[in-house]
Amino acid sequence: MPIAIKHSSGVHDKDPVVVTTKEELEAACKRREELIVVTGDLAVKLRQAWSLRHKFKLIAALVTGGALLIPFTGGASAAGAAGVLGIAATVGGGVATTVALTAIVAIGIVLLMAIDKGYNVDLNLSPNSVGLKLRK
């Protein structure tokens, strides 16, 4: 039975692809599915991560920069990258930001950036799900 997903551009009556895991979400995005409904724990994490979407590139740069230095610093840069995220959490609003950063790490910065670039995100679909509509 088709699920009507309401977006700012109107209502769509196509059957969406329903995903509950990061792997399923990655695969659906790679296939460029027109409508995706994210449910369960992944939807909760996506909601949390989405609250910091404007900071994805900064967070990616900080984490990637620290990760690239690991071979040269014997792992000390990994602790530094974790410290940078801790500082960002403290400056950004404490516990709520820490939860959002944890969600970003769990989902993956690359996947979140792909969603941000290719999909309109509907956080109002239901309390336990998030809707994604492919941008055309």
C-alpha cells in the first residue's frame, strides 16, 4: 500500500523504500531511490545528526585531519581529534551537541553529506521516522 509522503513540493504516492540500518540507507542512496523512509534507531540518530548538518564539513575536516596524522603521530592525533570533538561539543551546547556528534559518527559523515546534497529531508513524517525525497 503506498505511503503518502508530504513534502514542501507536494504529496507523493509512490511506495517508498523503508530502511532501518545504515547499510540499507547507504544502498538506497547509491541506487538514488526517489523516496526513502528511515525508521527505528537509525531515524533517531538521523534526527540528532541533522541538527548539526550545517557543521558537517567542519566536523569532517577536523576528523579527517586528525585521522590523516595518525600514521605520523603514533596514534596521538586520534586522541587529539577526539579532543577536538569534545571541545566542539562543549562550545556547541554541551550534552545535546555531544549526542548529535555521536549520531554523526554512527551514521557517517560521508553518508550524511550525500543525503544533504541529494535529498530533501522531512523530519515531520512521524515521530519515529524520517522521510527522504530525491532532489531532481
